[in-house]
Amino acid sequence: MIYINFHGKRGASILPKLLEFEQLKKSHANSSETLLFNKVSAALACHDRIALLGTSGQGKSTLLRILSLLDIADEGDIRLEGVSSKQFDPIEWRMKICYVAQQAVMLPGSVEDNLRTVHQLHHIPYDVQLVNKLLSQAGLEAIDLNKNAADLSGGEKQRIALIRSLLLRPKILLLDEITASLDQSNANRVENMLQEWHRKEGTSIIWVTHQLEQAARISDYVWFMDNHTLLERTSTDQFFEQPETELARRYLQQPADRGALCLS
Ligand SMILES: Nc1ncnc2c1ncn2[C@@H]1O[C@H](COP(=O)(O)OP(=O)(O)OP(=O)(O)O)[C@@H](O)[C@H]1O
Ligand SMILES: [Mg+2]
């Protein structure tokens, strides 16, 4: 059976709608007159892996923060499995849709206190085996769990924050340049950990990155922001091979510090 899915592509089966947002509008923080973005609409299905791309300042982080209810859109609606965010307790919402920031925020206490937070807050058992597995996959097998979390390096904090989010087993992960401060080897580990997590748990992922090679590896679809909106939503292959807009073509041609693209 042929159907047209949320991305406007032909596919083989009907996937349930997980997250939908329509006509999101946001003005700049310092001026309600200056538009950051407008008419931002898209839908995310279960298991989708999206790379959210665009030059600096397009509002990618702001969009992720709005989707996790850490920020408010001026206009528009967001629905999770058909239920508007307005009908949700924000804490419940953020258990299902987790935002992992580039600048990780550690809670007071030790590394282990941070990892146990989720379980204490939500009264679910602490799975030591899973924690150890994730620490090892993220290259943190030797970390001292009794260490004060505030004393960790930026890259260590980032990985602990990511693992803390995974332990919630959210339906959707919103990842904001989470490997940006890691060396290549640890960035690869984190990528592999998330790929395995996605395969096993089916978590949908929206991942902001400036590294095009990474975007090609970790996504099935690209959402491209430019010109104050979500300009393109297309399959990753098509975006890199034949982007629809001139702005996307120019973006792909920029000799940025994100490295040359290799799709092989
Ligand atoms: N809460 C907010 N409300 C309105 N504007 C904001 C808010 N937070 C940040 N901004 C502004 O919106 C613009 C885009 O910021 P944002 O961090 O979302 O961009 P970005 O696409 O993630 O950029 P980068 O790739 O550099 O991380 C910036 O000028 C920023 O100052
Ligand atoms: Mg950003």
C-alpha cells in the first residue's frame, strides 16, 4: 500500500503521529517587532531521526526549547499524540520530550546524584546495569561517581546530562549540538550510543548539528531553517544531493568549519 507520510514522501506503512506543531511564531527576545521565525510547521513520527540544520541565529535552539516547553511561542500550537501542550503539565511533557542543551546544567551534588535524579523525582527504580552500560558507551567508564558534578569538564557534563535524559526513556529526544565540545573519538562514541538507543528503544530524535557529515550519519530527514522559517523538510539523501531551495544550496556550499561532506 502506498501512502504519503508526514514528510510528503511515499512510504510503505502508516506511522502514528507523535508530535505535530503548526504555525509557530517567535519574535526576538529584545524586540517583539523583529521576527525570529514564523509559520514553522512540521510533524514527527515514531522512530523518526531528524537533523535540524541552518546557519547560526536561525532559531534552532529556540525551536527545540519551545518544543520542550522551556520557552513559549508567540503563536502556534504543539500537540503530542494529538493532545495540545496547553493541556499538559510542563513537567509531564518534559518527561516525554527531553531537551539536551549544548551547555549542560548539572544539579548540585555528585555525578551519581545527578544520574539518580530522574529516579528520585519520578519514583522509578535506578537501573545500575543500564547506567554502567551507558557510561561505558559514552567513554565515561572510569568516571568517579562520587565526584562533585560541578567539577566535571564541559564534555563530561554534556555526556552525564545526556545519560540523565536517556534514563527517563523519553519518547522524543531534542539534542542541541551535544557533541560540539567533544573530541572526535568521544563524539563517535556518543553517536554510536544514540544510534543503538534509537534502534532498541525507537526514540524519535531531533538533532541540531553544524557538522554535515554527522547530520548525514544520524538522520533520515533534514529540517532546514532559513529566511525566518522552516524552509525545507526532506529526506537526508535528497537534501544533500538535491536541495529544493537556493538558500539550502548555498548553505551546503559554505566552506564552514564543519568539514567536507562525505555521504559514502
Ligand atoms: N527566548 C528567546 N526569545 C526570543 N529570541 C531569542 C530567545 N533566545 C534566543 N533568542 C535570539 O534568537 C536568535 C536565535 O537564537 P538561537 O540560539 O535559537 O539560534 P540557533 O539557530 O540555535 O543558533 P546557533 O546555531 O548559533 O546555536 C538569537 O539572536 C538569540 O539572541
Ligand atoms: Mg543553537
